[in-house]
Amino acid sequence: MKRRFACFLLFLALPLCPAIAQEKKADLFTQLDANKDGKVVRDELPERQKPNFERIDANKDGSISREELTAYTRGGQPQADAVKPTHADVSYGPHERNKLDLYLVDSKTPTPLVLYIHGGGFRGGDKSSLNMAELRAFHREGWSVAAINYRFTNVIPAPGQYLDCGRALQFIRHNAEKWNIDPKLVASTGGSAGAGTSLWLAFHDDLADPKSDDPVARESTRLVCTVVSNGQSSYDPRFAEKAGLPRPNFERHSFFEPFYDIKRADADTPEAYKRYEAAAPITHLTKDDPPTLMVYSFENLDVTNSSDLNLVVHHPKLGIALKEQMDKLGIECIVQYRSPEPGRVTRHGGGEPTNSVEFIRKHFGLAKK
């Protein structure tokens, strides 16, 4: 106990370094995670560690996972307890980033599948940021998992990233029998950019082309549900402003120009507006789309055009705005965010908070009926 306490004091006093003994990381993460939502945001770090937030948040999804804290304190070394993929770096397309890892469950019957799409502002990140604790929880339910990489915006602007992930899903469905996967039971998860991609796939019309000569392209991209963290229902600055995030909002972020392939000076032009609408998940929302759970590591605070950018681009208001539209269509949408009361999570509109496993289990069950 004395040694554990000493390690925690060392973290409070000094920059994180690999010298902190590994067996203490989990305890440290638990102490930092004030609201017990399984993630650490900048405000939960000690003051002297806040400047290191971006370095620790490897996938740039706006929060630090247990795995990211572990990797950072290890000097970037892989986790000793990481689950190895059943099939690693499977190519689903011609580009070097068109790769996925499959974590299959041993089962006599076809298993449901959960996709993991990493964050990183569409400019960085990797499928290896898959949360191992969440992976194990999905495996306990009998669900296989696929973690997907995709091309970044230095190679292709939006919607290239969305289409890559759609292609990955089609590729998996095409090989469902080989991998013992139930192609009708697929959910998608991800944080930040991975959240937006999951939502776009969920709401966009099916990308399947029944007349294609390519059998993979004939597969569906429809989902049973999505569970996303720190997600954006739109990357349109005008939408964000209406949701309560004064401009400039998304324009302030470095993802903006390469994502849309425009200059910030052209942010309010007809061409820019067309690109905003095409890339916004909420643009494509219709009454036949799947339910979603959106979880935020931040409080639902009022912001200005100079507020912390990490909060602005991962703000709960972007989920609340989506919930309002989904409620009108009669589609379940749950939005949860950090409560001002330590150790608690707020479910927007009231009710008991849920979690990813409960939400996916519910909707896989409904899809089987």
C-alpha cells in the first residue's frame, strides 16, 4: 500500500515516465477517473499533467483510456495483457491503411460482430487503440470484434474515411461464413472520428450495389445499433453554432481543412456548405435508421468561441442535437455525459445511465426476433 501511494504521489508531482511500476497503473487510472466512466479527461488530470493530455490521448478522441495511460507510462510499449487478434492486419482494400484486426470468439454458432473504428481527427490513430477491457466484455457476451484502420485525410478527404470503413464492413460480411460471423448482427463503436464514422454508416443509405460485378460491393453496410463516445453528429460549423457552440468552432481544429479539402477562408461558401452536409451523419438520418448510445467524457457546459477546443469539438450538445431529431422519428437515442457531481454520469432527459454492453445486448436481442 505504501508503494502504491508513493507512485500516485510521484504522478502528481512529476511528468509521467516509464519508471512508474506497471502494476500500479490500474490503481492510478481508477483514482484519476473521478466520475468512474472508464475514461480520463483533461479536467481529471492533476494540473501539472494537463499539458501532457494530447500526448497521452494517442487516438485523439478527447479522453484517455486505461490502455493509453498504460502505454504512455511504459514509453509506448504494448500492453502485457493485450489480447492478440485472431487474424491481424487483414487487407480489405489496396491501400496500406486498408487493414483490420479480427478478434473472433470460439463458438459453434455464428457470432454477432462489434466494429471498432478508432479516432484521431481523421489524421491519426490506429486500430491498436481498441480498449482491451471493452474487448473482453464483448467477448464474454459471445461477440466477435473487428478493429478497422482507414486512410487519413492527407491521402483522401471526406467521405473517403467513411467509405473505407463501409468497405471493411462489406468485406467482413462477404467472409462471414469463413469467420463464423452472423452478418445480420453487427454494431459499430468508436470515439471522436470513429464515432462520426459509425454514425455516418448507420444513417447513410446502404452502400450495397446489388448490380456490381464485385461481390464485396454487393454486401450491405447496415447496422443494428451504434455506441459511440465523444461523437459528432455533424462537423458543420453552422450546425454546431445552432447547437450552442459559437463560431468559430470546428474551424479552429486542425482536422477541418484536410477533412473538407477547403481553406478556412472558404468556410462560408456554397461549395463548403455542400461538403458539410454530405459529411454530416445527421444529414442522412431517416426513420428506418438504427438506435444509438452517445457517451461523453465532458460536462454539458456553456462554451464560448475561445473555450477549450477539446471540449468544443467533443461537446455533449452535438449528441443532444442528434437526440432531438431521433426522438422526433421515434428512434432510440441515449445521450450521457459527465455530471458535475463527482463519480456520476447524467443521462440527458432523465433515467438511469446504461452502458455499451447493455445497449448492444438489447438491440442484438431485438434484431433476432
